[in-house]
Amino acid sequence: MADDSTAAARIASVALNLPLSKTFDYLVPDRLRGQVVVGGRVRVPFGNRRQVLGYCVELKPSSPVPEGRLKEIERSLDDQPLFTPVILRAARWMADYYQCSFGEALHAALPSGVRKGARRLRARFAVLQVTCAEAERAADELFSRSPAQSKALRALALMGGQARAGELRRAAGTSRPSLDALKRRGLVSVELRPVESEDPLAHAGLQAQPVTTVPRLTDEQQAAYNLITDRVKRGRFDVVLLQGITSSGKTEVYLQSITEVVRMGRQAIVLVPEISLTPQTVQHFGGRFQRLAVLHSRLTESQRRQQWDRIRRGEADVVIGARSAIFAPVPALGLLVIDEEHENSFKQETTPRYHARDVGILRAQLDNAPVVLGSATPSLESYHNSLTGKYTRVLLTRRIGGHPLPPVEVVDMREEWAGRGRVRPLSRRLEACMRGSLARGEQVILFINRRGFAPFIHCLRCGFVVKCPRCAVTLNFHRKINALACHYCGFQQRPPSECPECGLAGIRFAGMGTERVEAAVRELFPERTAIRMDSDTTRARRAHQEKLAAFGSGQAEILIGTQMIAKGLDFPNVTTVGVMNADVALHLPDFRSRERTFQLLAQVAGRTGRGPAGGQVIVQTFMPRDPSIQAAARHDYEAFAGYELPHRREMRYPPFGRMARIICRGYRRERVEAYAAQLAAALHKFCRELGDGSQVLGPAPAPVAQIRGRHRSHLLLKCPDSGSVQRLLNQARELLKGPSGVKVVVDVDPVSML
Ligand code: ADP
Ligand code: ZN
């Protein structure tokens, strides 16, 4: 792959996957001249290590470092670039913006299977060289002379004419020599073939079912389609915010717009939250697009490598995947779709802490391709950008099929619980609605919000709550093992019988876990079948799928679960949805807690009323007058945004400013706290010098003040814009490296404050 310029270049700049802010120059030795490419991997000596993996990011004739002091590249691993020029530029931007190294950004842009050069698994296959009928005849003839060969031949014919050699031997009960004999007779050939299919549907155990009828778009959909395809045809960057209520046909708009992209010979990338990347979604896209590639965390390394190679060779028209698919090396990006753009899972929570939506927008700009952000409840950041004209907003206001969004009733749990000794998880109103639905042969979903919440123990008199001694989070009660357990580190202890603080004997369970709701449901509806789904019971993905299938086919009438059931499910026979504890998300220490609550309730409400039987949503809450709950009950995004945005503006929270979170952590609390204070003091000074209203909040113990024995202290930078965030972080760069014993983590545009 050597052109003249690479052949002439004697110096390579190499980015290493280490937290080092610069790249390093290496000499390309004569034996490797022309073999090192920009965007390829190299092995280089570094420090006292003989070899580390790096990425060549530039080739040049000379270096500012005197040649005698340059080390040589040991080995070149690629003769073709792994990164397109656009992805190299995007990674460079990520490194600056998210305060990581260029090498770390490149590392994140490459699936591990590709990084390590995972090899495709191959195996010996026996393939019939004659027709099955001829094989049967030959088997008859061979039977008396060589029963083993005869059996093997017959088995191969029965297996459809080809099979893995091992499987064939097992099926026929024969040995390897009989296969060799059949090979000599010219009846069978033995070939090395890839074991795994390249077909992403096959990875999920699916088959493509080509769709023949494409629905005619509604007027609203058509308007969205026209706007998007106009940008596609002109190859013009623009961000289109497709705000459509659940079931308004957003996916259909993506599919038909992508059809246009493919017709033009370009490719589309569709990002979805990992949780929506179900076999159904994959099959749905597979039905429309034969040349589909899928990237998600459940693929094996070699499968990921295969998909990636297909994408790079231009063999996939459409790439669908979770967060990291934003780096898919399609040759000519024609459209980028980010579905459920408000989802937090697009933000990576380890270095580099990038947001796939923001990296995606940058990439599309470099690639001259439009972006579609789809959501029923856009992030306030994206919504705000559409108000200021930075993005173009298109609305889908009606559900396909005309079913209205279901009525949402808010039940005040303070009234339900007042004066009762015992706390009932199911309000009388919810119970009555469930009875109604079940009597009509319909189904019920009970949704328990557990984001940062689970059943805990508290004292009725003094309010004492039992916490994990290591992680400082509330311990959750698990009935099956009769123990309190920590969801961070796994610590367990027996529930105390009396309050350790004040000695009251009646220390009580509070809150609601799936197990507790399940027990209450069994008590109230002993004759009905209920299924419980939460992270404890669905660790295995298979179990998860089986439970959903059981519910979908009507084997169970009641589904009880955490937020994992709030997304992407479509059960037309569900007519009552109960939200057991709508306000727990409101108590998270996070400026987005109201937005989260609104999104969650809107999401849940969208799960019902899809079928002809209609449906209703019962929201149980101790804060019935909270604006996010009120607006969600009326399905009114504008009302919510209208309430929330002025608050954000007043407090100068995003979207009216930018933030960075700096976490200090370490085993010795005093050290961590002292360093956090030192850092805060330095940043205070920088903010004052900058004089644009930038502020430092903290240091404070992080809401989760300990994880696995490490203490965590954090501070927040609150600035008018991202330029100021960058400036301050760059000014503090040396300090952000931290002293020994304290690790400093910088999270730009944080989505989690825990
Ligand atoms: P969303 O992504 O907004 O939740 P979908 O695109 O999944 O909505 O559409 C909901 C349902 O309506 C799907 O079953 C889809 O196949 C169907 N659908 C979408 N658009 C049309 C249309 N124009 N005509 C008929 N059915 C449609
Ligand atoms: Zn007490």
C-alpha cells in the first residue's frame, strides 16, 4: 500500500493507548519503509517496555527530535489503514474535548476483536461432490464392503450435503479415515471454512424475512421524509430533531430515508441504545436491508471483526449498533440516525468519556452527512438547540392506527398510606384497574423504578437507614436470602431486629422492590400468573427473552419489572400499567432528576394503549403535584420543557451552560479530600481570572461516596460554554494528573452525578 509519500517518509508520529497528552516520533527503519501506514497499528518500544501497541497518526520527512535519539518502530501490523481520515480527526477532537489522549480515543474507536486482530475461526467441512440421490446409491453399493464409509455418506446426504467434519463423524459414528477414503473416491471434498456465518441475523439465531410491502407514509411522516432526504440528496450536514410520540412511526421514517441513502450508493449508521438492540430490531432492519451489519456487545470478538471488515470493505449498506458503532468505518456516510437520542447509555462511563451523539454530530459534519435525532422525549439540550435554530425540528404528533395515548391517572400515596400501620404497595385504585383488566382477559404491567432505589430498611421513629460500610450506599433487602445486600460491592448482612441508633424494636421495611410487589400481587391475585423481571432474575439474557415470550404469548397475566421493561416492548393486550413509585428518581442528587422522571413516565405510558382494547396508566406518587409528573400525565412535552428550561436558565445548568465533573478517588479519605480541596482552590483561582461567571462547586463527597473501599470526592465546574470548560481544564492539566494515591477522573458533559 505504499505510495510515493509514505515511501519517502522516515518518521512516524505514534499515538499510544496511555494517558499521555502527546504523540511520539519514531524512526521507520529501512526494512519497514513503505509498510507503515497512517491509521495503522505499530509495535514500538516505550520507556522501559520493549513493545507497546500504538497507532501511526502521521508520516513525515523529519522530526524536531534529533535523529540519533529516535527509537525505531519494531513492527507494522497493518498494510491498510484501520481509521478513515474523518475518524482520525474525530478522535483528535475527542482527545481535546474529553481530556483523554489521542491514543485512548483511537483505542475506543476500534472493537477489541479488530485491535487484537482476532482471527476468524475455521473448521474442516465435508461437502458432498455428487447429488444426494447419487450419494444414497453409492452408500448402498459401499455398504457390504465398507459400512463405515457407507454410513458417513448417508449421514452427509441426510445433513443436506455439507457438515462440519466433527459433527458428521459423531452423527455417523465413524472415524476420520473413512472421510479420507470417501475423498479419494471423489464423492466428498474436505474444505476449511469459516465456522461463523457473516450474516448478523444468523448470530442472533434469526433468518431474514424480506418485506415486500412497504407502508405508505402518513402526511406527517412524508414531511419528515422529504426534509431528511433533501439533505441526503444534497449531501448536506444538518441535524434534524425528529420528535415523535411513541408509535408515531419514527422507525418507518428512518427505514425509508435509509432506502434513499442506499439507492444513492452510500451507507447509513443507525445508533440505538444497547437495550433496544433486540433480535426483533435486527430482524426488522434485516427485512428491509440485505446488506446489514450489526455491532453490539454480545458478539464474539471474531464476529465483531467480521462485521467490521465487511463494513470497511463497503459490503454493508446499513450499520446498526450501540454507542461504539459511531466509529463504524463506512466508506461513504450518507445518513446518521440516533434513535432515542436522550438515552444516557450513549455516554460512555469509562475513559474516554465520550457522548456518541456529540461525536456523531461532529463526524457527520466532517462527512457532509445529515443527522436524525429521534425521540419522543428529546433531551433538553437537543430541544433547546431546535428552539435556537441550530437543529431543524420535525414533529410526529399522531400515533399510527390512530389509537390515542392512554389516559394517565395520578394516585396520591400519602392519602393511601395515612394512618395505616401497614403500607400497601398497590393502591386501591391500581388494584381495581387490575381486576378490571384481568376480568376481561387482558394483561397488566407493574413498573418499579429502581434507578438508585430498592427496598431498604428504615426506623419509623428516628429515620435511621442501614448503609453499606464500604460503599456508603443504602443496603437493599432481599427476601429470598433474608439479607441486606450492597448493589455495588456485594457486601451482605442480616437485617437488624431493632434500630442500631435509637433501639426502637419496630425497624421497618420501606420502599418497594420487585420482590415485595410480587408478594403483594400473589396475595391479592392468587389465581393469576405473575412474572418478575429484574437484574437479579434476568442475569442471563436467555431467561430475559423467555420471560418476555411467555408474557407475550399470554402464559402469564401480570409482568412485574424494573426500568428494563419500560423500553421497546409492544404488547397490545396490556391495558393496565402501574407505576409503583413514580417519584424515586426525583430524589436522586442530580440536576436532571425531573427530566429523568418525565422521560421515564412518558416511556412507560407509551408502552400501553397500542392495541384496540386501549389502556390506562396509574402513577403512584408521594408528590402528585410535581410538574414533571403532572406534564407526563398529560403527555405534554412542551409543558414539561416550558417549566424546566427557565429553572435551568436561572441556575445556569445545561443547556444554558456546560459542566465538567472531576472525581478524586483513593483508599485514604483524608488524602482524597485534601487533594480535592487543593484542586478546587486552584480552579477557583482560574475561574476568577477568567471572569466569565465560571464556577467551581464542591468539593463534596460523591453521592456514592465509596466504591469497593475507595473514597470518592467530587467537584463540578459550571461554565457559560464549552470553551471555558476546556480552558479551565487545560489550565489545570498538570494538577489533574493527581498525586500518588489519588486518581483524578474528568467527565466532560457528565450525565451521571452518582
Ligand atoms: P415509533 O418508532 O415512532 O415508535 P414505529 O415506526 O415503530 O413507531 O411504528 C409503529 C408501528 O406502526 C409499527 O408497527 C410500524 O410498522 C407501523 N407503521 C409505521 N408507519 C406506518 C405507515 N405509514 N402505515 C402503516 N403502518 C405504519
Ligand atoms: Zn432509630
